[in-house]
Amino acid sequence: MQTRLSLARTLGAALLWAAVLCEERTVRYKISEEVRPPTVIGTLASNVTWTPDKTRRTFPGIRFKLMSPSTSSFIRFRESDGRLTAEERVDRERICKRNPRCVITFDVAFVSAEQFELFHVEVEVLDVNDNSPEFPRAECTVEISESAALGTRIALDAAEDSDVGSNSIQSYELSENSHFSIDVITRVDGVKYAELVLVKELDREVRAFFALKLVAADGGHPPRSGSTNVTVKVKDANDNSPLFDHSHYSVDVPEDTPVEALLLDLNAIDPDEGLNGQVVYEFGKQVTTEIRQLFKLDYKTGFLTLQSPVDYEDETTYEIDVQATDLGHNPVPSVCKIIINIRDVNDNPPEIIITSITSVTDGVAHVSEATGPDILVALISIKDKDTGANGQVSCTLNGGHGNFRLKRAYEGSYTIVTMAPLDREKIAEYNLTVVAEDFGVPPLRTVTQYIIRLTDVNDNAPTFSAKIYEGFIEENQLPGTYITTILASDQDSGLNGEITYELFDSDTNSVSRFAIMNQAGNVYALQSFNYEVTKRLDLRVQASDRGWPQLHNNAILIINVVDQNDNTPFITHPPLINGSAEIQLPRDAPPGYIVTRIMAKDSDAGLNAELTYKIYDGGDFGFAIDPNTGEIYINRKITYDEYDSWKVLVTVNDNGQPSQTSTATIHFTLTESAPSNGNFYDEREEDEPKQWTLILILALTTSSLLFLAILSFILCKSRKNSQKRSDDLPEALDIPYSDEKNSVSMISNQTANVFDTHTFHSTTVDSPEKLHSSVQATAEVFNETPQTFKSKYRSVAGEIDGYSTLPGYGKDSARPITVWKGNSMMTIAVRDPQISGKDSGKGDSDVNDSDSDISEGLKKDYTTYKGLWACTSECRVLGHSDRCWSPSVSRSSGTTNTRHLSTFSRTRPPSQGTLQRSYDTQTARSAALQSLTEDNYDYIHICSPHAHRRHDTDNRDSSKSISTEHSPA
């Protein structure tokens, strides 16, 4: 592919060369005017410096192109070899007028497949003496006063010669006489003229006039001449002549001077009086008509004004003779010379001429995208008629996007060359802007647009959107059936972008026999397909453009043949003869016995090949068939004494649409052989594989719905019970959480006192704090429903019923109780009297507790402890002692003791009030009161049940409460 692309670029680029040679050279030719046409001026091919073959001067494929039009129409240019020919009469005076050097310039590009050169051609037209000097008038009359002083000068008419150089006027001659001579003067414009000089005094009475002949001769070979007759009239003497302030004047006139502007104020003075003293001004006789049209001299005032615009580019200097005369009789004129220098101004913007080296259509240059770097695209000629800084021009190029640049060729000429390889698919058109600006003040600028449109080269192969395509067609379709569409794209344009498609067989690499493609990329079947024979076709799609060289690309097309249910099941077992088979049936075969198995095949695939077996006729004899396996078995007891043979019609159907069916007639005949013991049909397996998926889906759906229903019921029930308990509980339930202290209250329904403790009473009625009355509640309330405990800190929901009772001391084992510990609920196991509650400080394991220590091998006696000691601050530091949480309880024989957790109270003991309880000693009451009134302690209130409460005379709270102070373990 890369080779083809390289070839395309090489062939598509007429300007591409591996080592580009680009030179700008000046070639000069000379031709004399008036040569007889056709005359060969020169051949540029002889000036080419490089040739493909050094041994011969041949240029295969070369081409010369005229890059800028020549200023002369008589030159003909031939592009094949660059020959220049004068095809008509050459008149130098018409081409260049009086310019001393007549040169015709133009540019020619030499272009070949290997190189290009740029030639600046100069053709100089040489002057020949084909013009004679001519005077403006055949006769000229001048007047002079008889009193004129010797040396008086009178300017005579200047002769004109269109030739230049030595062929122009070189000398003047005056006919022989004794009074006058001539002096040849050269003007600033190079024109020579003669002045008549008085060399001898005049006397009008002796001779009143002189007839002279003035001859002008050029320097040609042979020389040419022209003459005029000069008549000199002698006038009477006039005493005084006008006198100019200066005999020579020089005036600088900018070329943009407006018309009627005053250039010079001439002043001549005549001392005479009257008419002899009045002075008038006029141009000298040698002043040309051109000057008289440009400048105006006032007859009376001597004001020299501009009558028409002057142009520096036409003429730079004018020489004017002005004479002043008085109005007296026989005046003697005075002459002064005025030199007018035209000063250039920046009044001409640069002129841009762009000549494309390639073809141009509607002002758009076409360049091949295969053009390499440093290739000439166009020539830019810059001209400015101004001079000096006003005529110096800088040129810039914009819009090249880094692919085109400007290169200076020679003075006033630039070339547009490529900088990098071009790619039409990225940028198809360039709008270049050429800006030429001179250095005048102010500078003048010219902007010209140059559009380059890239012509396409077949450098892009067709591309597919994917490497592999897949199509489907049903079997048994008619030839010409549409299969799929495959499209490729080509970034090239024109024929280079037009794509044709071909299909090839991947295995044989020949044109496909199975399918065909049109130019729209549609694939059609060439034949009908049989799925059972051909399931898949692998084809190669080739996309080709119509460019040169032709480029290709390939893709894979996989055609899948879709199966149709066009094959009926074929029964392979038992072997059928004319559609029937005979099967022996053992006599006395029990129900469930498998007599035979029908086996069939289907050449189709998928559902079309899934078979179902049925008994169409004869099933009432006691035979059944498995629809999946085709096993024919006895499904009920058959009376073998009634018949000797049975005929059963079996059908085999596939699951296609429409379904195909095969039938078989099975004849069962009795045989005396015994039925096989292991050949029985298991009905439990029937339809099980097919129904597993449905059963699993139904089970999952039912389980999900049942779970959601149960969950909804539980949530509703829980909300109703919570509302009910909230309505039934006494108001005291919320009281324990109103204080910031921690207290846990336990209400027991035990029939007897759990602990054998002392009763202590408060001796001071106005103690700072009063013990809080225990919250009462029956155990039955909490055994029935869950209870929610609320506080301003949190809500704790607990299931009250089910909590273990406090330990009895009969045959019952110890059970745990739940208390409020710090900011959470804790479950604590109440130990037997034989087991101490002492914490060893080694952790939470009972193994490290003191009562688990059996190192001494002795059983400890805990019966000596008679009461539950309150936890103090010392306990918080040192840990609970053996007395903490280890009460001494007398056994109640034959009584089952139960305590239920009734209420958890997190409270601080009241600051006022008196606890009315019976305590044994005043000391115990004081100690207990002091302990209970300490801050930040946790309390456990253990209350007796309602049925066994002690009725006090003060009708106080009937619940018996013992507050035990403890610190967190």
C-alpha cells in the first residue's frame, strides 16, 4: 500500500524532485530595431544549467512557461524550448521613445519532472539611425537691434531627432556670414540646440536683414541632417532693454502640485519711460509645445503658473526660456533660463502581478497535492513607479498555514514556494494574501488575494468502518435475496473517490459464487442456501477506487445461514419397514415396564430440532410414551388374555413453526419371555428437567411475597403494642429519666424478702436530697408485651417477659438479671451463695474470678456474709469486693422464688423527703442516706411484688426498695 501511495504522489506531481534545484538567473538578449520578421532572438533551452543526461542536450518532458507578460507584443514565446522570436517590425522609438536604453523584461520558468529554473529575460532593442533631425519650422525669423552689443545671444529653434545616443543630434552648422555665429547648447533633458551670437556690430542703414541657414546633423553612419532658414532683421536702436533680476532660475515642483499654483514670479525692469518702459513676458521660440501645455506665463505680470499636472514618472526636468521685451519701437528682448525640477512624491502604490506556474481557472490556481517542499508555485512581480524610498517595496505573504512561503527571486520579484508536503484531505484550498508596501511617507500598500486549490491525487485507499461484517439470510431463499449492506469511504475526490466492490471466496480467493455486491454496497445472494449443508460463509470484500494507480482495501463478510424448519424428524429406532415396526412384549409385563424406545433425529437446529414424542392412537390399550425420551412403557395393567397383539401409532413432532411430524406404527406381539427386572420407567423423573426453572421461579416469587407480608404484619403489630403499653404504663415510668444521675430500679414479685438487710430511716426531714420512690409495676404487665423506655437522651426498647428471675435457693439455678450500667443496659449473672461476686481484676472471664480459684483445693464458705454492702467510691477504684453484689439470703424451703425485672429507672435520688422504711439502727440509716445522696452513682431498687408488700402505717409506697450503690466495674 505504501508503494502505491508513493507511486501516486510521484506520478501526480509534475514539479516534484528529490533534490530540488531552484535558481533565479538573468538572461540577456539584444536585437536591433527594424529587423525583418521573423527573427529568432534566442532560445532559453541552451541556458539551462542541468540536464538529466550529461552526454546529450535533450530535455524530455521539459516545459517553459512565460511567468509575466512582456511589454512588447512583437516577441513570440515558444513553451517547448523557450525560443524567443520577433514576429513583426520592431520600432524602438515607438517602444521606448527617447529613453537612452530600451530594454524589454519578462520572466520565464523552466519546469521539468526533475527540476525547475526561473529566468529573468532582458531583451535590449538597439537603436539604428533611421530618423533624421527635424526643425519645428522650415523658416525662422529673429529681430535684433542695431545697437545690440557684441555677444548678444538669440536662441534658435531646436531640431528634434527620435534616435538616441550617437544617432541623435550631435552638431549644428550656420551658413557663412560675417556678423553671426552659433553656439551649441545642451539642455538638462539632453536636447541640443543652437544660439545665434552677434560677433560684429550692426548698422541698419548698411544692411537691414540677413538670410542664414541652420543645419542640424546626427552622429549616425551614415549621418543624417536637417535644416531651417533663419532670417535676421536689424531694427532701429532702442536705448534700453528690460533686465531680469537673474539670468537663470531653478524651481523645484512636487509632482502633486495643484493646477494654477504659482511657480515663479518673474520680474524684468526697463528704465525707459512710457511704452519703452513697459515690459511684457513670453516663452522663447525654442520652447516646445509640451512645455507650453504644462506651464503658463502671464504676458503682463510674468507669473509662471502650473497649467496641467506634472508627473515625475513622465519627465523629471523642464528647461524654459523666457524673454522680456518693452513696448517701445524696435525693442531688444532680454532672455532668462528657467530650470523646473519635478520632485517625486509617494503617489503611486505598489503594483502586484502574480503569475501562476500551474493552470488558472476563474482566478484560482490549481496545484497538485503531491507537490513536494520547495516547489515553485507562482511568481510575484512588484512594481512601483516612484523612486527612492517611495519606490522601495517590501512584500509579505499571509494565509499559508505553514505550507507556503515567500522567497525573494531578484529585485522586484518574489516567488511563492511550498514549505511542506500538501494534503488536500486536510486543507483543500488556501486563500493567500500578498501585501506589498513601499517605504514612502506615508507608506502606500497594495493587497492582492491569491487562491490556491489543491487538485486531488489518488493517495487514499478506500476504508471500511469495520474489519469484519456479519449478515444473515434464511435458508431456502430465492437467488437475489438482499443480505446486508457494506459501505466503504474514500477521502479522495472525483474518480479517485469513486468506489467499486467485489466479493471473493476466502478459501479459493476467486470471485464469489454465493453472493454479489452492487456499487451501492448491497449484498445479494446468488443462490439458495441449505442450512444443513452450509451454515456459514466467509467472504472477502474488496473495495477499489477508480484512480490511477488503483488502490484497494479489504474486509471480511460473514454470512450466517438461518435455519428453517424444513426437515421432518427421521425415526432411527426401531427400524421401520413401510412405516411400521414389530416389538415383542413379554407376557405378564407389569405397569411401568419399558417395552421399547422410539429414537429420531432432525437435521434442523435449535427449536426446529427439539423433538416431542406422542402416542396418537392406541394409548387406551395401556401404553404411554415419554414425550422427551420416546420410551414406551406400560402405564396400567394389561389383560394379556384378551389380545395377542396391539397396534400403537406414534408421532414425533419438532418444535419449529410450523411443526414437522413423522409417524410410526408399532405392533406389539406377546412373547413368553420374562420381563427384565431393571427395565422400568420412573415417572418421578417425567417432566422434571423442563419444570425445574418454572418451579424455582414460582418458589422464589412466593417466598418473597410471604416474607413481605410477614414483615408488614410484624411492623404493624409492634406499633400497636407500643401504643398500648404507652397508654397503660403509669406516669412514673418517665420520671427516672428526668434527672442526670443513673439509677436502675428492679421490682420483684417474690413472695419473701430476697435479702436480709437492715432497715434505715432518715432522721432529718429537711435533708438535702430525698430518696426517689421506686416505680411500681406488676410483673404481668411486662410479661405480656414489650416495653419501650423513653428519656430525653434515647429510647430503649426491650422485651421484658423472658428475663430470668432472681436466684432462688432451692433447687433452682441462678439466672441473670439486667441492670442499667452507665449509659447502656447490662445483663449480670446473680451467683449462688457459694460463688462469690468478687472480680479478680483480671478481666471479664469467670476463670480469673476469686471463686474460680481452686489452687488451695478448699471450698470457700460464703454463708458468713449477712448482707449486701453498698458500692462506694472505693469500689470504683479497687474493684467490687466479695460483699458487693453477693447477698446473704436464707433459704425458703420448698418455695420457688421468682423475681421479674419490672422497671429500669435512671434517676438521681430526691433531694427532699424522707424515706419511710424500717431500718434496724440509726447508724445504718445515716450511712445509707449518705451513700444514696452522693452524685454520679448507679442504684438498683429491688421491690417486692404487690401480693406480699408490707403495709406501713403512713401508706407510703408499698414496694420495698433497697438501694445499693456501685461503680462501673
